[in-house]
Amino acid sequence: MTKPLPVRKAVLPVAGMGTRFLPATKAVPKEMLPVVDKPVVQYAVEEAMEAGIEQFIFVTGRGKHVIEDHFDHAYELEALLKERDKRNELDSLLESLPKSGSVSFTRQQKPLGLGHAVWCARHFIGNEPFAVLLPDDLIVGKPGALKQMMKAYHDVGGGAVIAAEERPESEISRYGVIAPGKIAGNIIEVKGVVEKPKAKEAPSRLRIVGRYILPSEIFSELDRKEKGAGGEIQLTDSMQKLIGRHPFHAVNVKGSWYDCGDKVGFLHANIAVGLSRPDIAPALRAILKSVGG
């Protein structure tokens, strides 16, 4: 088996308008909404760093400059924390800050779909395999989802690797769905992918989670700008065309998944992550008990 090329770069599409969270997202990007005390997007960056990602490409839109500021030094704030000996707070600012020169930003000027957003990062990726992380999909676990996928990527000899999880039939029409082949442990051969199928026509109940490792050849498919479900350029459609030309597998990742693009999912994430934190769990548990009657 040929040793696959290393995956060093990650694309984070963050251009969405966040209309489901209005009016909160009128002036604040949805990716900056906090789960306990960290923005949703920071969880994705930390997951990528754990997996060995060295370069981060954010695909942004208008009003997203706050994300750029978040992943930069805030010298006045850092100096103030040092002066007041707030070491824990300072460490929390610095520990997940990407290295200088490792973060790039590009604009998706029109909301033409996830496939188009990934296509916008093509010049930063070049001819290398790369990862895609959708910050709305918060996956909590150790090791992180992308690190689990990286292991699978090397185990199967490269190609495309996507994250998957089983969902009830009633939810399947909301997602991209896998047509599975052979299964070995938590690694599933992918025979096909379908974007938002009708529940009765879905090839399985394995839906695609927002984590991908993709070969650069996908850009030649995205270049066609063919519209799919919802009239948008779907990443799923271009992935389908790679099947048979590249090894293609899914990983049933271990961890807890929260849909932070949904109001209830976002609240679920805050409660679950809060209860996992020893510093706030007792007080939060008492509040939940009182609210629940």
C-alpha cells in the first residue's frame, strides 16, 4: 500500500448568514456564538490542531471580520491580564491560537452552496489533500473526530474519508446520506452519497457529518459549478464523482455530536459541555433540576 500524502491544510466554511439565530446574529457571526465560554468555531480549530493540521483557510462572507480578530493576538487584553495576574484567563486566550502565518481568509462573495465555499479555497490548497470542518457540527470526544479520521485515512491508504453517524429514518431527508459497502470496524466503504434523499429512498441511515478529508482532484469537479439540491453547488455531488477513481471511506466517529446550527441543538451543546466541566457542572445541574421541577 502506497503511503498517502499528509493532510496539512483545513478549510473552514464560515460564510453563512446564520438566519436561524436572528436577531442574535445580526451583528455577531453565528460561528462566534459561545458554547459555554468558547465560540463554536474555536472547537473546530482545536479539533483540527489536535489532528495535526498546520494551515487553516477560513472561507468567509461580509461581517465576518470578528472571526479574523478572534484568531489573532489581542495585545492590550493580554497585557491587562498579565498586569492583573489572571494567568488562567491569559492561558485560555493563547493555548489554541494558531501559529503566525498559519491562518488565511478568503471571501465567498455569493452564497452558492457548500461546494462553492470549498472551491473558493482552491488556490490555498494547491495539489494537496485537505480537510474540511463545518463548525456548526460540534463533535466532542477524545480523540477528536478529525484525528480518528486521520488514522483511518492512513490505514486505508488515502483517498477520501468522511465522518458518518447513524440517524433515525425521520431525520435522514435533512442530510447527505451514504450508500455503504464493506464494513471493517468503524470504517465503512462508501459506494455512493446522496444529498437529502427522501426517507424511503435513502440508501442507509448513515448521514454525513461535517468532517471531510478530500483529494485536491475534487476541485476539477467543483469547477463545473453544477447545481444540485436546493439549487446550490453541493459538495456531496462532487464527492460522488470521485467514487471509483479514489479510495472512498466513511468513519463512524466516536463522540457526541451537536448541531449548533439549530437552536435546540445549540442549547443541547451548551448543557452537555457545561455538565462535562467540573468547575460549573454542580451549579448547572442544580439549575437544571430546579427548572425541570
